Amino acid sequence: MPSMDMVRRFAGADPEGDAQVLGLCLKAAEEWYAKAGVPSQEGDLYDFWVCNLAAWFYDNRGAGGEDAKVPPYIVASVHQLRPKKGARKT
């Protein structure tokens, strides 16, 4: 699972600042993936994409309109992370 330190480094944020905002961005990223059908999971790929989205939320906080749309490369990551239909859990 991604940590606050991972998100902070991914976003290039000051280690001493914005912990509350980064925490909200991390939670929002995890919820965004959950609503897209991606269960929370262990692994570098999941951590990378959650940190990427959390950093994007952080960098674009306060944005509106077209600037508030999640980039296509992040949307496409759902296909990498979502369990395949009919796949057995191991």
C-alpha cells in the first residue's frame, strides 16, 4: 500500500508541509481506483499508479473545467490494475 512518504516524494512536496492535503489526495486516489473497480492490492504497480494519481490531485488541487479531468494515461491504468473477468484469485 502506498505510504504518505511515497506520495510526498512522488509529488515533490516539502517533507514538512501539506501533510493533511497530501493525505486527502492519497485517500481520494485510493477511492477513485476502488470506484473504478480496482481493489486495494499489494504491489509496486498499484503503488505507482495510486501515488501518480495522488500527486496529480495534489498538483491540480483547485483546478476546474477541462483542467480537472484525470489524464487519459491514468484512466488507462485501470485496465492494468482491474482484475480480469473470470480470473481466479490466488
